[in-house]
Amino acid sequence: MANQDRRPVWLLIAASVLCIMICDQRAAAQSNPHLFWAYVGTTSQEGISLFKLDTNTGSFTAEGIAAPANAPGFLAIAPNQKYLYAGVLRAAPATREAAIEAFAIDGKTGKLTALNEQPSGGDEATFVTVDPFGKNVLVAHYNAATVSVLPIGPDGRLSPASITLKQTGSSIDPARQTHAYAHSINADPAGKFAIACDLGADKLFVYKLDADKGVLAPNDPPSVSVPPGSGPRHLTFHPNGKWVYVVTEMGSTVIGYNYDAATGTLHQMDQARILPDDFKYQTTSAEVQIDPTGKFLYTSTRIALNLLTVFTIDQSTGKLARVAYQDTMGRIPRHFRIDPTGKFLLVANQQSDNVILFSINPRDGRLTMSGPPMDVPAPICVKFVAVEGQ
């Protein structure tokens, strides 16, 4: 007869319980990561800068260059966090023709491996994002006033643009709004529609998005107008999917909309001033983000003021209330990003060549500088990816 395990039953049960607890702890750690790679896009030729953030301790360290690239400005991360896409300048030095370069992400080291590159459908790829299904890269080109779709293959590589559409229109500012300027494009959370902010036309262009075919088509209605002279720049969706917030570059306001996900339609429900009420000088606003809890909204303002403005969001109406201002400790805060845990905000100060980490107070959303400035040449975009294996 085979040897039998003569250990007491209670010991076997205890060992099983301990194993389950350890497995549960490991699963919890993997589903709630606290270590993140921070990728910083720049307008320099040095490549994509890499940092490591521990959201448990606040440790923030420089990890060198993730990959060389030619002016890898705006970045986008695939939903599966396996691929990164960067708007870059093509090799021809006499042009501003843009391309999107695809990279594979090594989640353990943070390093990037170049996969391929495709022309993006215009000059100066001002904004790059990936649809929620990870099937397409969406691109906005500021000067060309075009938006494009580049399909993503199973291996993360890009195909040529499947469609490029030109936006048209103008508005009241004779210096900056004589024609359309496509500043950004974002897919909605369901991946059914895409909204493009156009600074020159003072419009939000809304497109039907067919992610399987990589096609954009004008929605009905095809656009929503903002107050003349506002210059819409970037937008963000609230975590509930019902509200959209647009930062206006020229008007220095945040415009809130109720969003109908079934029809892709927007209806304004709020407009909030970003700057202090007594500030009367010319400035421009740049970025808008919401923390993961949906309680706080942040914007950045540059040139005359280098500020982050903190708003609270009324959870029943979506309306905003200004609660604080924070100096960015640098010049021209072109972009910032809140880490996935909602504990920290990393701002890219383009003209002072640094990134600054701020901790977020979970009670009121206020910001506190956390650690010294980190040197980065001309940073303009920040994205986070969870470290693999934690």
C-alpha cells in the first residue's frame, strides 16, 4: 500500500489556507500595482525618457532613455500596455512631415523596442491616442487640420493610414483662427465615437468610429461650436462616461458637457474660468485631466502664468468649483498626467526642461511638490505603464 501522508488534518488545512492567502495577496498586488514606468515624450532628438514611480513610497527615479527617437513628442499607450506609439518627425530634414512610430514595451525593464513607423497623414502630429479596443491609433495634425486612423496589427505594428479627414472652418481671432487647426482627437470610452478639438474652427468635430474597419465618418450633427475665440485644445471623459470636459487654449476655460454615449451628442452644462478672477493678462491653457475617483479635475496654464488649477466635480451635476492653484515650479507646463492610483501628478515643464512630481491630497485634491525637479530636455507628454511582475 502506498505511503500515506500521516500529518494531522489540521496541519494540512492550515497549509492550504496559507497557500490561498499568499495566492490572494499576489493576485491583489498584480491587480493593484504600485510601481509604474513613466514615459516622457520630448521635442528633442534624444528619445523617450524613462522614470520609475513607486506610489507606495513616493520614490521617483530617472532610468535613462527608454528608446531613441526623432522628436518623440506626444505618446499613447495601448490598452494592453504592451505597445507605445509616438508622434515623431520623419527623416526628411526639410519638412515637418510626421509619422507614428510603434514600440514594444518591456514591462520588466521599461525599455522600448522599435517595431515600425508609418506616415501619419499630415505635418506635426500634435496628438496621438489609441482606441479602447487597441485596434487603431488616432492622430490629430495641428497645422494640416487633419485627423487620421492607423490600424494596429496583432503584433503591435502599424499599417498605413486607413483614412485621413481634413477639418475646415475659422473663427474670430485674425491671428490664430483664420482656418482650422486640429489639436486633439479622443475616442469615447465605448469606442463608438471620436471627438476632435479644433482650435481654429472653435468646434468639437464628432465622428462615428468603426474600430474594426479603421474608419471615421461625420456624426449627426457633425460638430458642436464653443464660444467664439475660445480655441478648444484637449478634452477628457469623466470615469462615469456621462460627462466630457474641454480645456480651451485661448479662452482659458473648462467647458463641461453632458455626453450621450448612444448618439455621440454633446450638450453644454457648465463653463468654468481657469485663471484667478483678477488676472487680466494674455495666457494660454494646455491640458485637462480627471483623477481616477472622478472627484477632482486639473488643468495647466502656461506663458504669463505657469499654473495647475484644481477643481472639484459635483458628483450629481458634473459642475466644477475652483479650489486651489499650484505653481508648476517650471516654465510652460505643456502636459501632465495623474498616475493610475490617483496619488501623484507628474507635470512636464517644456521650457525649463524638467518634470515635477506632485502628491495629491485625497480629501481636497490639492497638490504638494514631492521631490526635486528631474531634468528632461523639452518635455511635452507624460504616460504611465504598470511595472510587470509586481
